[in-house]
Amino acid sequence: MSRASQLQQEMGLGPAWLPRDGWFERHPAQMQRQEMRAAAANAAEEIASPSVAAAVAAVNDSPSLDAAAVAGHATEPAAHPTPLPDAPIAETRIELPRLEWPQLQREVADCQRCRLCETRTQTVFGRGNPQARWMLIGEAPGENEDKQGQPFVGRAGQLLDNMLAAAGLDREQDVYIANVLKCRPPGNRNPAPDEIAACNGYLLQQIHHIQPTLIVALGRFAAQTLLETADSIGRLRGKAHRYQGVPLVVSYHPAYLLRNQPDKAKAWQDLLLARKVFRQAAN
């Protein structure tokens, strides 16, 4: 057996995996931005007043939450350019008081800040070592995660565990894994902007407590949400970004890899890049 075949077998990259549908529809934040821009344009045509013009200018000029994180890649050309909004539209963030780790876990478990509390089985706080140097952030819990209360379980989670092991990382000691959302959206639909805003404070406090040396964003939705951009995952991969002052590397979501096996090799390249960025940041 060749070395490449041995690596693929160790990582669990065989053809037996099945996909989990429902994760990769259009990004809701991008749809909201388009609706807001269209509404602003219609209002400007109907009411040609200085106040309306000023409001439109304020929307178009509004900075992102972490402009420094986006600036590092905003000017790089894409192989297939896609029209993007002039500037990100920041959702309303729900501020939380600073909580200790056990208090934060209880707050998430009892959370009723958005409508997802009505349909979830239980919240999914995270798993792994809260003192780990690597933090992996996915999109939202799926059906299995909602039942078990743990992120990245089932076949997608097994694939992720195998890839981490192949990279020399123990899932319980070397990484902490969380999601942008702590509750499963019904039918695994994409989260709505108000749901993201309701959970944002929880994720920021997790990052504050863990203080990771490196963040890996898993999936297009997680990457676009954290970096506040509509860029494709193809443009975001292969380089180091920053989120909350921490180096961030973008890779594919394991559920996507289960049904797009040729991209598993690219995901392995992302892990190698993440390991390189981690070593540089740790020195």
C-alpha cells in the first residue's frame, strides 16, 4: 500500500461515508444585506431628501466588527469574481456579562434568547479541552448533535476525529470544538441573522476563556460569519486570517467532505497550513 493510501485510510477518507444534507444553502447574512441594499435604494428613489441620502451612506460606510481581520484578504482577486455588498451589515449583537466557565455552560443550557429554544432537544456547548491551544468552530448542531449534546458526532465527527489524529492532534486534549450556534436550526437549515446575534456572546466568551493560539473555521457558513465576508470558501482557504486577534485558518466542513470526496485532499492541506500557522504563532 502506498504512503498516500495509508494516510487516506488513517484519516478515514474512504468511499463509505454518506452526506448530511441541508448545510450549504445560501448564506443568510448575504441575503439580508441584499434586501437591505434594495430597500435603501427604493427609499432613495421615492424620497429624495438629505436625510435618506445620509442614511444610505451610513449603511454603505459601516465598518465590520473586525475590519483588521478582513483587510488582509479583501484586495486579493478571485478566480471567479462574484458581486459582493459594498460593506458588511453588522447584526445587532446581544451583550452578555462576563461569566465564569461553569456559569457560561449553565447560561447556554438554559438559553431562550431566540426561537431555536422552542425546537431544540438540548443545547450543544462544546467538547474538548478548555485549555487547548487549537479551537475549531463549526456552523451549527445537526440532528445527531442535538440528540447527544456534543458537537461533531456521527460520521462527520468521526471523519474530523480521524483527520485530527492523522495531524497528530488528540480531540480530547489538543483541541476545543464549538459551533457558531448552540442550538440546531430545524431541518439543518442555515441560521438566521438574529439567531447568530443571540449566540455571538457565548462564542466570544468561549474564546476569551480558552485563549486559543489558533482558530480553524470549519465550513463556508462559519468562515463567512466569523470573518464577516461574503467571499467563497475557495477565496478564504490557503491563508491566515485573524478573528478577535487570533490567527484563523479556513477549511471545509466534514459534512461537506462526506459528499465531495475529491476535496478531502484540500482539507488535509488546510490542516497542514493550520499546523504551520500554529507553530509560527506559538513561537
